[in-house]
Amino acid sequence: MKKIDNQALVIFGASGDLTYRKLIPSVFDLYMNNSLPQGYAVLGVSRSKFTDSEFRKKMKEGIQAFSHFKNAPAEKINSFLKKIFYISIDTQKSEDYKLVKNKLRDLNAKFDLGCNYIFYLSTPPKLYGVIPKYLYGQGLTLQQKGFRRIIIEKPFGHDLKSAQELNDLLTDFFEEEQIYRIDHYLGKETVQNLMVTRFSNGVFEPLWNRNFVQHVEITAAESIGVEGRGGYYDSAGVMRDMIQNHLLQVATLVAMEPPSKIDPEEIRHEKLKVLRALRPLTDEDLKKNVIRGQYTESHVKGKHLIGYRQEEDVDKNSRTETYFAMKFFIDNWRWSGVPFYIRSGKRLPTRVSEIVIHFKPSPTQLFKSIDGAVEAGNQLILRIQPDEGILLKTGMKVPGKGYEVRSVNVDFHYSDLKDHYIPEAYERLILDCMIGDNTLYMSGESAELTWKFVQPILDYWEKDADAPLYGYPAASWGPDNADELIEGENQTWRYPCKNLADDGIYCEL
Ligand code: BG6
């Protein structure tokens, strides 16, 4: 691993939820894993008024609730907290950035930071256009003495046009290599394992193409609803919240060609090639291959679950989608003719993210299958979360007379590893930015290409009042007609359960 220089992390939006739940607990995890350099400081910046000690107290609670090391001894937590500072500014006022500059000058002297700064924008997106400009105004983006990097949280734009404008604006003040567009799914250990599974096993890669793969399924299901984020969610929907970013990024890792070496440039280049090869959606696709839904109230296990329109800060007539599924194609040599299916939703029966590679069935059905699964072809399931692992569904002879076949599981669970510390996505991504490795961050072009791909869907929903929005009862698997998307007789989505090895529509309800 590259040497980590002394440096500071400056978090804008430090009084927000992300800082409390993810960023500071992840930096603390880095501290506990001895990954922070000797000279290190965190500077929280927000509008809310806190003293250093009030801010540290709040961050301590965050660590004790969300860190991997939540039970760390108090002295450890306290010594980490001494590296954390806070200033309150009006982020809309250019002159207030002088305070940031002065504070960094002091911290730099105190901790020997080498003038190396990462600016993390964890603010409402409207500030993405303001903060870079004012940092530039103070000379804080120029890499004359140390490095200067900027991390931008999602959403990266609201549509293609705004993403292009944001890219233009950022590159007015930072070089592309200084910009780290975060997609926390790419920081997940199991998402990174995708490349390792594919490119380190001679057994999978030869099969990973149109000759052997029938279709690919990618699911990110959540059982929670909008959890107090109704205001944001109602203007985003699952398309902007999960599909345009997390799921399409995962799809590029499933579909990319092997890079010639493990190097940020090479990997980003291969991923871009996939996005450039996405088949543009036609009007017919919009009508047939895209399904959106919204959860309605229901009763599950004696509990009443409210519908999306009853959620706080959600328009009572909202047509925002909380479920989305689609079929699409990648027009390149490897994937020609292979359908890709992606789906994501809130208030589904369980929280599961996984990729299912459906292989073509054997050319002739010599044996009788007692559960139908084998006839449908083997499945390789790469589980992102929870019960992280890999499962291969394969046919095996039922012991006894005759040649009946049933589907059995060959499975590996990360929890079986002796040392199965799985770092939080943010821990890994912050560390990568500290080192200057942007492999797991999105390039500007990648962000624009994903918006370009989904833009016709957004336009269709906005302009066509007849574009269907299906209701589905909270805690069900989404609209019934989602199964109709999947090509082939008797083919449905896999209905995963919390445990990797189980499946079936009702297992979690
Ligand atoms: C975020 C979305 O990006 O990802 C949330 O804004 C969603 O709505 C979350 O709940 C899911 O992330 P994870 O890591 O829990 O799968």
C-alpha cells in the first residue's frame, strides 16, 4: 500500500446525519486499524453552532452507536476525539471561508499536516456549486504545497443536464484527478470481490458471456421505508436514489472486460466502455421494459405499515416511485443479446443486495428434475449484503434408484472466515482518497453516461401523464407484473431471504 501522508479531512455538512452515522465512525475505524497517519486532523464545518467539545461529544455518540469498534475503551475514543475540531460558518458567504483557511493554517502547524487537505461535501446538493468556488477563492484548491482533493456525495446532479453543469463547475476549480465522486456501493467489500471472483478464477471467466449466460439479475431490496427523509426522497425516487448510481455502477463491474492491470485508469476505462455500450432505451422499452411502483399501506405480522403517501413530508398525491425494475441490454461482443435486469425498492420484504448470474441450461434435459430449478439452469449468486458470500445452485442426483436431479447449494459465507472483518464502505473509500487512489470513485464521464441512459425514463415519467405507476403493498416484492419483465417460460426474479442459501417469496414475511 502507498504511504499515507499527514493530512486533514474537512467535512462540510458536519452537523448532518452522514457525518454522525458514517463518516466519523469510519474515520475512527481507520484509527483503530492503525491506518491514519501520525499527523491527522478532522475539521467539521457547518452552519450549526457547536464548540469543539460539544461536537466531540456528539461524534462520540456516533462512534459508540455505529463504529465497528463501538465498544472501544473510552481512553481510545477520547484520544481520537482530540484530533477533531469544529467551526461554524455560513457556507453561502464567501468571506466565511477565510475562517476555514485560518483554522487549517493552525491545524497544519499543530499536527504537521503538510498542507494536505481533503474536502468532503456532505451538504445539501445546492451547496455543491458554492463550496468549491469559495474554497478556490481562498486558494485552498491549489496544490502548490500539499495535495487538495474533494469528495462529492451523491446525488451527483438531478438529471443529465445538472450533472453536466456540476462537472463543468467542479472542473473550473479542481483538476479531474482531484475530484472523488463517491458511490458507497463501490466501497463495499463484496462489490470489490466481484472483480476478484471474475478475474482470479479460471472457472468463471470463460463462462461469463453471451455463450453461457442466459440473463443477469441485480437486486437491491430494502425493508425500510423513507425513514424521515420524505422531503428528499419525494424529489428523488428510487431511480435517482439507487438505480442511476449504485445499481448501474454494480452492473458495470459485472459486465466489464478484464483490465490489463489493476490500475485506476485501466479499471475506470473498462467500466466506461460498458456504459458507452448501454443500448439506448426506445419508446417501446419505456412502455414494456420499465416498471415503477409505489408502496401502499398494509398489515404485516399484526403491524400496520403506512403507505408512501402517508409518510411525513411526502406529497399526498405523489407519483414518486419507491420501486423500480427494468430490462436492458449492453451492445458489445461479450453481452450481445443477454438481458440484464435490475430492481430496487423500499418497503420490500427484506434487506438484500445481490447479483444473480443465470447460466443457460444444459443442451438436453437427460434427467428429471424434481424442483424445476436445474432445468432453468445453474445460478451463481454473489451476495453483497447481508450474509455476504457466494452461492452456486447446481444439480445433484437424488440418492436412490433412478436419476432424479434436485438443485443443491454450494455456498461460501464470509462469516466462515476466521478473520472476517468487513470494513464499512466509507472506511475503505475515505482511506483510498487519503492515499490518492480513485479506482472506486466515479469519473465525471461515468456519472454523465449513467444519467444519459436513464434520462429517457425520467422524461417519460415527467411528460406522459399516462405512464403507469403501480401500487404494491408495503413488505411485498413490488408490483406483480415485475415478473413479466423476465424473458423465458417460468422465469421469475430470485426471491432472496436474509440467509444467502434460502429463497422463496414468503421466507421473510
Ligand atoms: C443510499 C440511499 O445511497 O443508499 C438510501 O440514499 C439507501 O436511500 C442506502 O437506503 C442503501 O445503502 P445500503 O448500504 O444500506 O445498502
